[in-house]
Amino acid sequence: MKPDDKLCYCFHVTQRKVVNWIRLHQPRVPSEISECGGAGTGCGWCVPFLRRLFDAAQQAQPAAAIELDAAQYAAQREAYVKRGRRHSDQSAAPDA
């Protein structure tokens, strides 16, 4: 994905916005990223990706690249939502 691609489709939050928010606010736990425009509080699809960005920041590494292109990411999220997944059921969320 590119930095300006949406990471959180529910609240239209881009990857760049999340990375910059993490850099500026230095959250102590991944759930604090929800303060960045509500990211991660909708369908739950982006939560694993938000955690990856958080973990990279904690280790002072560059933001972890999301290997999917924007179209693949959107298609997988759409399938995830159609299956009815929510925060409590992250088993179908990708590890990538």
C-alpha cells in the first residue's frame, strides 16, 4: 500500500495519518490509535495493521510495509465485512 491509501475504510483514515499520529502522540498501547480519527473502531479489519504500525514504532523501525496493494486490501476487507467479522473475531484477519 502507498502512504495515502486508506487503512481504515470505516473512518477514511490513511496509513500516512496513522504513522504520523503514532510519531507525534507516541501511544503507550495499540488501542490508543483509535484516537486517530476513530481508526480501528469500526469493523475491525484494520486492527492487525494498526498493531503492526504500533509495533514498528515501538521498535524504532520504519513503518511496517503492508504488502497488499490498495485494491487487494479493499477486496479482502470487503470479504471480511461480508463474513460478518467484528473486533471480537480477529481469527480471519490477516497476519500480513
